[in-house]
Amino acid sequence: MTDFLQTPLQFLKGVGPRKAADLKRAGLHTVEDLFYRLPFRYEDRSRMQPIASLRPGTKAAVLGEIKSARLSITRRRGFKIFNAVVSDASGAIRCTWMNQAFLADILQPHLQVVIFGDVKLDSTGLHFLNPEYELVTEDLTGVHTGRIVPFYEKTGTVTPNMQRKLVRSALDRLPAAIPDILPPALRARLELVPRRQAIEVSHFPPNEASIEALNAFRTPAQRRLIFEEFFLFQIGYAWRRHAAGTELKPLVPVVDDRIRAAAATILPFKLTPGQRQAIREIVEDMQRPQPMHRLLQGDVGAGKTIVALLAALVAMENGLQVAFMAPTEILAAQHYATIVRLLAASRFRVDLLTGSTPGLQKHTVTAHIERGTSHLIVGTHALVQEGVRFHSLGLVIIDEQHRFGVVQRAALRAKGLRPDVLLMTATPIPRTLALTDYSELDISKITDMPPGRRPVRTLVKPESRRDEVYQLVRDQLDAGRQAYVIYPLVEESEKIDLKSATEMADHLQQEVFPAYRVALLHGRMKTDAKERIMHAFATGQIHILVSTTVVEVGVDVPNASVMIVEHAERFGLSQLHQLRGRVGRGPWESVCVLLYQAPWTDDARERLKALAETTDGFAIAERDLELRGPGDFFGTRQSGLPKLRSGDLVRDRGIMEEAHREARRVVVEHGLTPELRHFVDERWQQQFGLIEVG
Ligand code: ADP
Ligand code: MG
């Protein structure tokens, strides 16, 4: 028996080459695709109202007989109007269709019909205007009316009505018994609706189904299909993770009292509860025989560095080397300085290796790395270059991991003997996206902040208050502080009304702040030019840094206490939050001014308001995801967002959570069934549109 579900759609009745092509373009190739593309909403057309009870301004369904029908052509503009009068036991009503002359052949007198649509009242009286209709044969439950009706996204020339008819006719041909890829034990435990039934009633629900639950996609049938999709997505990652876990580390670190004491001596402050929890999770992982793959999330300033350093200490005390990779030379140098200071009294050697490390020094450092006499190496991607060979790399720490390509990560990992990997990010990722983009990772979060940090005061101001804002900046500069001015783009575009950052930098220097030094930083500058300017800003030689969003990543200039974001209405929430994190790093009260250009959209207003109200990066990320949707959340970054047919990452986040948990559980407890194994090996990547790297 060939699987009917895999039948290409062009073999269905009524699907010609043109429609098939349209369907394909919308990602619908097979009958299965058609079934798993859920309606985007449902409408209750099941309750027939007596015609006498109809009220204008409502949507209603009636069942009656066509009493009369007439096609007329208006003299003015030649409109074709088709009128039919439908009556039931309670009364009669006129139905009017504009420019659908063909209806005269379909809706003929004496036929029984269901009418659904808008009830209107005008000078011609009460009537239905352009309603949906369906002829009633023996059975009252039709396809388009007389029931709860599914609505589909229009795809090319395939109208929602056509798709509805297509789904119905495919369902009529669907065998009673169809294969189910979900393992029976899982189905039983989660009490999942059988697959055949789930498909049927997700498209054509019984009339007693709750229309609210349907439109929230929370009926058991819909949940089952969404869960199935998410589970199949997660099982691929769970399986990979499981398979990778069978490669054991050559040396498993242990933690004893001596190491605990050593850690205590390097600590310059008391850890926050969040930091303590994170380090506990990390160290527990490190003591397992399988390599760690953990993501440490924590807002800017949450104190991730010290947590990473404690993990590094555990590795080094166990005779392992640690690579600490940062995305820029500035950050690497910052980390190096911090770490050297904290480890000054220890016996461990710390080295810095970046692209600009002079040749001779580079030679010395790489020799130490190779001999194992360098214990902790801080660096940029120079760490993954050919010439660098580690003696006993046991832990890889990657800061601001989203700035690194997957390839670089993999390259560094390949240098160690299956090292533990700790990724760090200050971009709070909503849980549901973490579960998709980083599904194979375990996640630790630091949700609190070191004590004494004053939240950044956030002001939302229109362009017209610019002078006032400059005064605020001047006050800060006069007090010895520094300022950021952030622009969304670097050059003026003809189409978009953007003040160019270049012009602005000149203007600020010449006219507004002549007594202070202004410099410009943007993404198209050469790396060394960028770093020179950053360095000058960090050391206080530049007072105002006009910049595009390149300052987003981890730059730490505590003396900068004020930031103006120009055209704040054009930035996403998470990005604004990230930018704001550049100030508020010193003991001073800091201010972030979000300047917007009127008129702003409701969306922009929502975003800026949300940002002014909260400083919790995780809450902001969740809100951002809701406002922008998963596709835009990551912007242009290449991401592992899966192609989905049934589920929605935002709407169905709870189901993704469950699928993630269950997939890991199935892999651990039962392994994969042959069907699942086949799916993971042969179809997984293609179905979810994932590109394999490395
Ligand atoms: P991020 O998570 O953004 O990388 P850092 O690790 O750079 O944050 O920490 C930000 C600042 O807070 C640093 O100056 C660090 O020394 C300080 N810090 C971190 N943890 C604590 C703590 N528990 N108590 C006091 N200060 C801390
Ligand atoms: Mg950091």
C-alpha cells in the first residue's frame, strides 16, 4: 500500500498544474502538507437563526428555501446584481451579490440553501450582502456553512474556499488506519488524540467544539498535531545530543575542598544567588563524564565573567587548559586584564592571544599553549587558527557567543579532547527560541544583578525636545562623565528620512559641544580604526561617541553615564535593551534617552513604553518576541528557526517546552523506534529546513 499522505497534491481531483504550482510555492506538496497546514482561524456557522430574529450589523447563518431569484444590471456603471429571497418558517430575507452573475445558474428557486454572512440594513431594507452560501442536500453539515468552518491563508490562486474543499475531499479519501510515528508509550502517557482523528477534527471540528478553544489552538486535536511537529523537531536534537554524550571526556574534573578553598580566595565579592546557582549547575555538569554544552544567559552586568572564571579554575585545578574566547580584541583585552588581576596570587599562567599580538610574543604564547605551561588563554578567533595546538584543552568558554559563527565554535572545540563548552550571552533569549535555536544545549540563567547597581533611568522624548536632551548630556559631561549617541544607520538614505551619523557627529562637535571631543564609530570602518576609537573612548580622550549599533557588544566604559538613541522607534526592543546596557556600569546614576520622530506607530509606542518600564532583559525579550514574531526577533542573524507547518513558536510555546522535555525523555528511556530513527536520519533536516554546518 502506498501511503496516501505522501500523494502529491496535483493528483487530487480539482488540482490542475496552476493550482499545484501555487500550492507548492506555499510549501504544500503532499496531502500530508495539506493536512498539517492548520487553518488560521475558525468561524462558527453551525447555529442557524430564524430569519425573523436577524439584526443588522451581525454575522448570521440561516437555513431556508430560495423563493425567487433575479439578475439585474444597473444602468449606472453596468453593475450586475443578483438578488435571491430566502425564507424559513419565521420569515424571509433578501440576499444580494454584486458582480457574481454566475450565481443565477446555481441558486435557483425551490432549492434548500444555507446562507452565512453580514446582515445589513439600508434604504432597501434588511438583507445579506455578498454572503457565503451552500446548497443543502440530504445532510445539513456542509463544507462551507452549517458547521464550524475552517479558514486558510490564501495561497496564490488557491482561495480559502478552494483549500477547504480540497482538504475535505482529501479527508474523504484518507484511510481509516494510518501510520503514527509517535511511539505508542508516549501517546498513551500524554493521552494524545489518535492521528487520524486529530487530522479530521482539526480541520472540520464537530459542532459542539468550543470556538474559543479552536481559535486559541488549544483543542486536544490541534494540540496533538502541533505536539507531533514540535516533538519531531526536538527528537532530532535530542538524538544528536544523546549520541554526542556517548563520547566521554578523557579526564573528568572533580571538585574537592581544596578547590573550593582556592575558588573562595580569588573571589573579590560575594556572589549573588543567581551566580551561585549558575556556577553550581556548571560545575555539576563538568563533573559528568559527558562533555558539557551549556549556555549561560545573563543580562549585561549580571556578572557572568566571574562565574566563567570559577569554572575555569575548576578545570585548571584538574590539570586542564582553558580557552576563553571573546568576539573583539577590546573585549578580549578587558577579560585578560580582569582575569590576570583575579588570578595574580594563583600559580596559573594566563595569556592573551589576538590577531594583533606581536609575532615574537605570539610565538612564545603558542609554545606555552602547546607545552601546557599556559593554563588559561584569553583571545579572539585567533585562538582557532591553525598554528595553535593545545596540550590539554578541557574547557572552552565563549563570551557573547552569538557573535561567533557556528564554524568557529566547532573549530575551537575540535582542538580539545572533547572539552566542556560554556557559551555565554547577554542577549536574553526567550525560552521558546532557546529551545529551538539552542535545543541541544542546557541552559543556566543569572536573573539577578550584583548589589548596588542603579537601574538606568529611561526617558522617552520626541525630537522636538532635543535641546532639553542636549542640556542633560551637557550636565553629565560637565560632571566628568561621557556620552553615547546611537544612530540606526550610518549614511543618509534618500528614501528614508535619517539624519546621517556623520553629519550629526560634525554638528555635535561644531555647534553643540565645541568644548568636548566628539568621535564617530560605525560598522563600515576598518577594524583597527574602530578599535583605536573605542580605546580612546575607554580611556576618556573622547567624550561623546557617536555610533551606529556596533557598540552593542560587551563594551565596558563605566564612566559613560548617558546615552541618546536617535530614531529609537526604528530599533527592536531587545536591541534597545542591549544598547541601554552600555550605560549604568559605574557608580553614577545613568540616563538613557530614547528620541523618537513623530508620528510614531502604536507598535513603536508599545516598544518604547515597555522599555522605559522594565529593566528585566528576559521580560523584555519575551515581549519583543510577542511584538515582532520569531522571524524578526533575531534580525538578519542566521538562525536555526525551523520551518513549521502546524505550530507557532510564540502561540504554542508551552507545547514546545513539553516536546523538548518529552523528546529528551524518549531518547534516554527508550532510544529511538526504527520509524523515528528513519525520520531523524532521512527527513528531519529537510522537513524543518535546517542547514547542517561542519
Ligand atoms: P556581564 O555579565 O555583563 O559579563 P561582568 O561579568 O562584566 O558582567 O560583571 C559586571 C561588573 O559587575 C563587573 O565589574 C564585576 O566585577 C561586577 N560584579 C560581578 N558580580 C558581582 C557581585 N556578585 N558583586 C559585586 N560586583 C559584581
Ligand atoms: Mg560580559
